Amino acid sequence: MAGMSNSPGGQVTTSGNAAFKSQLNKVYTWYTGGFVAFVLVLAVLEQMGLPRSWIGLIFLLATIGLYAGIGIMSRTTDAAEYYVAGRRVPAIYNGMATGADWMSAASFIGMAGTLYLSGFGGLAFIMGWTGGYCLVALFLAPYLRKFGQFTIPDFLGERYGGNAARFIGIFAAILCSFTYVVAQIYGVGIITARLTGLAFEIGVFVGLGGILVCSFLGGMRAVTWTQVAQYIILIIAYMIPVVWLGMKQSNVPVPQVAYGYKLQQVTELEKKLKADPKELEVIAEFKKRADTAAEKLKDVPAAMAADKAAANEKLASLKSSNAPLADVQAAEKALAALPATEADAKKAYTAAKTANEARAKPLAGMPVHAQQFAGDPNGDEKAKEAFDTSRRNFLALVFCLMVGTASLPHILMRYYTTPSVREARESVTWSLFFIFLLYFTAPALAVLVKFEVFSNVVGTPFDQLPAWVANWVRVDPALLSVTDVNKDGILQLGEMKIGGDIIVLATPEIGGLPYVVSGMVAAGGLAAALSTADGLLLTIANALSHDLYYKMIDPNASTSRRVTISKILLLVVALAAAYVASQKPADILFLVSAAFSFAAAAFFPALVLGIFWKRASSAGAVLGMIAGLGTTMYYMIHNQPWMRGVFGITEPVSLWFGIQPISAATFGVPVGFAVIILVSLFTPAPNKKVQELIEHVRYPNLKGDMVKSLAS
């Protein structure tokens, strides 16, 4: 972009910084105005008859084309520019880039959806993620910037000496970043499919092109300026529909103001739905189906024979009565889909039992929105235990997300790009502000959408359902499905199965807004997913090219060779992540939360003790990272359903203190701290040079004996 050219050595004077920032202000002011004008033009064209499919395609091509343009204009082979954007990104723009880097598909797409499905429990994500930035500002960002390395494994290698800590850091950075990037590419697939009508699997690889074009060409430099552009799109796209819904429902343009009143109305509707006879009919039917599946599990071979006989009888009946061809084909398909082996049948019956039990509950299995925790602290023993377990899980999740946020390599890397330590600290403040805009809005969005669904969708005849229901059922029945369970022709809440990942994307249609706004929201979600994916892929590629190849294998490699290898590795990793995402391994929220637990257990103890305790040794750090990460992975593998299947775990689930595997770092982080401290006390201290460096980083304005006295 204009004004974003490289400077000698990646450094500029104070006056140069001011001119650079002024130029950025002009560029992004024009860019914002241009984006608003672009949306208005599309809105006019929609009124003139432009097809929806064209609007979606135009949004997709225009936004990816824009990011590609920035990537091409920011291309570079200079190491400082490629790895840390020349260390000259102004605090406010680094805050916007960090906001975009942070507001991933999970934040943009999944946050309001989680609050919609979980109510109060979803606030753990907002509290944990926001608290994490406070930890970054206080304990990590300014000190890491003073150390001056390119990456987190680079810091670990310099601080703890030798390659062991660096290698463990590389492995952990790749593990948490790869897990996280799979979630982003999964989100890209959903959005691209919605915008273009392509199959999800194809949408994944189409969206991948938009990810690669920025990070591949210009590294951190291109990613930074693209992320600023993406933040502007995503925050506008997020705010407009929720402001519209707020105006529609309460004539208040600030949805957060109407939040409390709307929550009261939702609570009243929940009471009515829980007592509704039709809802109770649906619950009874799901309970019956769960009981049937449980009976089949008692004698699987007999159940298989009975299912096959029933399917054959139905097919024969349809053929003998000259039923419509579609009905016959459906019956043939159902017969062919029956489990072929006893193991497959047992798996299918177990899945059916679990799924039906989950839906055989009031409010389609959702908790009361305003209820803090499950159970009752004043009830019987079972209710008290449920309450305590629910509260423990809430606090454990807040803790994991907080320390995970403060440990994610792609976020911490952003603070290496500022011109000074002071601006690194300022950029954390700006990051919090830009992230706050979305997080402060998400709870209101969830309640407004829930009120809309409860009052205007539930109770509607199936043949009169809003168009958005049919549209999303076509995109992916796993995200939204409606079935007339009690055969009364009217939609009950229990008959709607909705995934949290579509709440934000469907909000414009739910609110009755023109389709152009839906396209804009999808473009915002795409921006969120792409911006985070860019940062994550760059983290993985840099860990391999800079930390592994350059620092450990070939220290004499030229700058251009290192950058070239980074680009090649980035392409390989991106394709691998896209392939994994196309398999739909797990929902976005679990993948993201797993990445946080991995990052927290591997990095947080080593980073904090590495900065604040000069006695922390290399052996302590290596063993602490291995122990913390190993504990976390063990707990996840043995207790998370998808991971149990991947690793073939058949022994019973064994939760420690009832903590869910999403919060596995609750155990990994304390183990990491304990091991680093104990091993460091029994192994040689770091050399004098490292200890003096830590003293300088922590106490830059003090000298001599005063420094040594304070730091010891």
C-alpha cells in the first residue's frame, strides 16, 4: 500500500514515524469510505434485481481480491520485514491488526452462538479471553519486546540456552497453531459455501487461496496491513445486524442498552415453553427413541435383524403399492445405510441413544439463559454436586482461556512489530478496545436472536417457516435441521436443532435485512477467519524456517533462502490444514479451546518464569514444558470424544474433579510451573550473561548493585 515501503534496516526516525502514521490514516480512511460505498452500491443493485448468488460471489471475490492486492504491494524478502514488519507498526494499527488476528472464526462466528446455546456459561469465553489480554499487558508483551527476538521459540532458545527449549517451543507452537488454524479454515469453508453455493469441501480450498495470497507473499508485513483492513470489515459487518435487531425489537439503536430488558422477556418465554404441552410431546418422543436405542444395545444382533426385516418390509410395501419413485429410492437408500457389522451397529445405536437423550430435555437441551450454573446449591445432594461441578468447569474454562490467550504465539508475535516497548504496551490497550467492541456486543446479539426465534419462529407452521431456515438447511443440515417430530405441522423449539456456528451469519436474514447485509456479514466472518489463519500459518512457517532451519540446522543460510523456505513450508502446512478441516474433525469451539490449552500448558509457565525468575534453568524449562503439555494432552486424549476415537481409547472416561477436557490446561499449567521450579532448584543456574540480560529487561533504568539486589 502507499506509504508502506521498507525503510533502511526497518528503522525510521520519530518524524518518519509521524509521516508514516499520517499516510496510514489517509489510506485507511479512504479504504473505509470505499467499503461503505461498495456495500451501498450492492444494496441498490439488489433492489434493481441483482441475484443473491451474484451478491455473494461479488463479496467473496472483492474482499479476497482486496487482500490479495495488499499482499502483492507488501511483498518482501527482507527478513525484518517478513518476520516482524520492520518493527515499525504504530500502536493503534498494531492494536487493530491484533484485534483481527485475535477475532477468529470462533470469536466472530462462534461467540454469539455459544452464548445462544449456553447462556451464562458462554460468558466464560468473554471473561477468559479479555482477562488474557490483561496478563499480556502486565506480564509478557513489554518484556518480550525488550528481548527483541522474532518468535516465541526464538525467545525460549535465547533465554534458556541451547536448542532443547527451542525445539520443544517449536513443537508446541506448531501443535497449538495447527489446531487453531484448522478451526479457522473450517470456518472459511462454511462461509465460502454460504456465499457461493459450493460444497463445503470445495469452499475450504477456495478460501485457502485468500489466506495464502497475503502471508505467502509478504509475511508479517503483508499480514499486518491486511489484518487492519480485515478488522474494519469485520467490525462493521458485526455491528450493523445487531443494531438493526435492537431497533426492530425495542427501538433502541444501542443493543447493549436493551440487553437486560430482552433477557427478561426471553426468561418469560422460556417458562412458557417449558410448560407447553406440545413441547412436552416432543420431549417424550425423543425419550422414547432413546429408550428404543437402549433396548437395541441389549441384544445388537437381534436388533440388526429386526431393523433389516422392517426396512425390507417397508420397501416391498412401497413397491407393491406403486408409491412415488422418490419414496422407493429413499427406502432403498435407508436399507443400504443399515450397519453391516455388529460393531458398526453398536456404534450407531449408541450414537442414537446419546443424541436423543440430549434432545429429550426442555428448551431443546439449552439451559435457562440467565441461570448461572446447573443444579441448585440449596437442593438435594445430586443438585448440589451438579452446581459445584458446573461452577468448577466455568472457573476452569476462564482460567484456561486466560492463560492460553497470554501464551498464543501468533498473538505474542504481534508485539515484536512495534517501534518501541512503550508502543508495545499501548498496542495491548488498543487491542483490548478493538476486541471489546465485539465482545460487548456478542451477549446482546445472542439474546436478541433467541428472542426472535422463540417469539417469531417457534409455533410457526412448517409450510410457513421463514426463508432463512430452508436456506441454511441446504447449506449444511448439521448446522440447522427441523423435523416434525410430533406430526402436528407446527414447529416446536425441540424440533429445531441449531448449531452455534450459524447464529451470527444468519442474523441479517433472521432480522429481515436485505441479502446484501448477509453477504457483508459473511465477508466479515471470512475476514475474521482469514486474518487469524494468516497469523497462525505464518507462526508455523516461521517456527520451522527461522527457529528450526536457520537457528538449529543451517545458521549460515542467507536471508532470501530463509524467507523462501518459510514460504514453501507455509504452503505445505496450509494444504495439510485445509485437508484436515475438510474432514470436519470437531466443532470450531472445541478446536480453538484445545489450542488454548496446548499453548497455556506449554508456554505460560516457561515465559513467566523466564522473565520474572532468573534462576529458571534450561533443564527446568524443557522438562516443565514437556510435563505441562503432556499432562494436558493425556487428559484430552482420554476424555474428549473425538480424540478418544482418533487414538482408539476404549477405557471409561475418567474426569478429574469433574473438569471437562476443554479445560485440560487446568492441570497442565500447575504441573508446568511445579516442574520448572523444582528442577531449576536442583540444576545449575543460567549463565551470568543470561541473568544480566533478564535484569536489564526487567530493570532498564537501574544499574549496578541496585539492579542485582532487586532482581535476585
